[in-house]
Amino acid sequence: MPIQQNFQNFIYLSPATVIGDFIADGYESGFESMGAYSTICINVKTDVAATFELYTSIDSTGSNPTLFYSKILTINQSFIKKFQIQADNFQIRVLNTTSTAGKIHLVSGLSTSTQFNTMTFLNSKQSIDDNTNLIRVSNNYDVDLVRGIHNDFQKINIQGIQRTNPPAEQTIGLGADYKYTASNVVASLVVSGANDNQPAGTGARHIRIQGVDDDGVEYNSIYDVNTGSGLMGVDFTGISRMTITQVGSLGHNDGDITITGDAGAILGKMLATENVSHFSYYKVPANKQLIIRDIHIAAYAPGGKIIVYEFDPSTNIQASIGEFLVSTQYQQLTYTLDGLITAGKVVKVNYEPTTTTGDILINVNINAVLCPTISSF
């Protein structure tokens, strides 16, 4: 006769589960044993800025813990993932990256099932079987990157346009050579257009600034545009993009808009009437890596050289990773790099003139992918 059987293949882990208040100091579980289970199942959501971390240890006391995985959480959005770890014990930490208490929903469990999704290991040196090619099934990986489907990977396009002949070498579209090493210096927003005056101005009224601060943390915020100069309250060390988000009847920024740092060093620039910046440098955020796939160049100039640099602000060391002569013989070329720029470093494209008079038009676009740092497992 049939016998009812119950095979337990999942266990709810109450010691690593918390639902309710999320204090300013964050949450930390004890070190839990994997036992006979193979996979950790996580579902976590917070209503304030937070970072999820998973640690492993060879013993239950947590001596010499190793960071296994880290993820910056999106506010009010559930992060759900399965992990297979090669350790006897693990600990969950959710860091509250603000000074404000909030709410948290963290549910943890253990599963004996080994039928986990291979997407778990896209950012890992560990694979299920050696020499297995772990590729997501998608319509087109590059298209899906642009659409933002891959949460931990981001398409980056660094576009620079140079329309005037500079007197000396400078970063394309910036009006200066980016080589910024200062920190703890609050950046300033400098607006030269008289009609750019929030809220009644006919020019630009609001501007979105994207970049990284002196801790390497990514920053994305909207500021009022006021003619003159004013501190922004952020220690910017790199700007990736400036975009006008609201305008008056002119439909554009009336004058140049510049972001400056220590001693007036130019970190970002938007030319008059353009509504978007076109300077060709990018500083890689903390805990990220930038894969440069290729560089597209379309150039016309009386004479000069385009130089691609890798710059390390921590050492002030700058190295050329590509150089191209340009002339009045209009040229287009694609330079394949497949190079890796690590966290805190900068990729930039400069123009060095040999002739400083005459018409010039240079367009540069760097095609890159921003990736999380490879985890240790």
C-alpha cells in the first residue's frame, strides 16, 4: 500500500531572518552551519539605502571571516538570490549605509537542491563543471545591457566631442587635462549664463549630475541651476555625465556649466545650448571594474594626436594605451582594446595639437561595460 513520505529539502532559517525594524547600525546574524544543505536562499528588501553582505568561516565562532558576496541594495526592491558556498559556516550582514533607521524584510533558508541557476556564477571564478561556458540565454547580451536587464552589469558609453582647437593637450570636451588627485574638497557648480536662474530663468533650471565622490561611491542627483558659483555639498572626484532636466522658454542652458574641485580644477563641463556634457573621461567607482571593449574615433583636425590614457589618481601615474595621428584627411577608425580598468582608476581620451589654428571636429566614443569586482569564491 502507498506510504506517505516527507523528504525535507528546505529549512527556514529563523536565526538569519528579520522582518520589521532596521536600526541605523544595521543587521548581523550569527555564524550558521550549512550542515547537510548545499544552497543558501536569500530574499531581502529595505526601505533605506543598504548593502547586503555574505561572509563565510571555517568554524562556528566566525574567526577570520571571509567576504563571499556583496551587493548594494535598491531601496524598496526585493533582492532574491541563491548561493552555493564552499564553507561550513556563513553569516549574513545588512549594512545600513545611512544614519536613518528604516524597515527590513530578510528571509533566509537552506536547500538541499543542487538544481540552482547557473546565472549565480556569472561573476565568479567557480563553475559547476570545469570548462563550462556559463552564458545567459537572452535575445542579445549587448542589447540587454543597454536595456538594464543584467542587474550587476551596466553599459557605459564615454562620449567626447571637440569643436575648438586647444592651445595645449587637454581631455576632449573638458577644456582642461583631467588629472585630479585631491580629496575631501566640496565641488562647486559654476554657471555662466545669465538666463540660467532657477526657478524663473528662461535657460536651464535643473541639472542632473552623475559621478563618484572621494570614497568612490556612485552619485546621481539633481541640482538647481543658479547663475554664478555655489558649493554642491559633495566631495566629487570624478564626473561621468551632466544632463539638463528642466528648462525655461529657451529650451537649453544659456551659458557654459562647469563643475570645479580643488583650486578650480575642472571635473565636468557642459557647453552652452547643449543640454548634455561631452567630455571623454570616466572614473571607475569603488568595488567595480570597467571593461573597455573598443574605442570609435571620427576626426578632422589641422594636425595633432589623440591619446588614450589609463590614469591612477592614487599614484598620479598616467600611461598611454593608444595613440592616433589626426589630420585634415577625415578618418574613422575603431580601436579594439578589451582592456580592464580597475576601481579608482580613470580612462580618458586627450587631444594634443601640433597646429592650434583651423577647423577641428573630433568625436570619440568608448564602448565599455561596468562590472562588479570579481568575488573570492
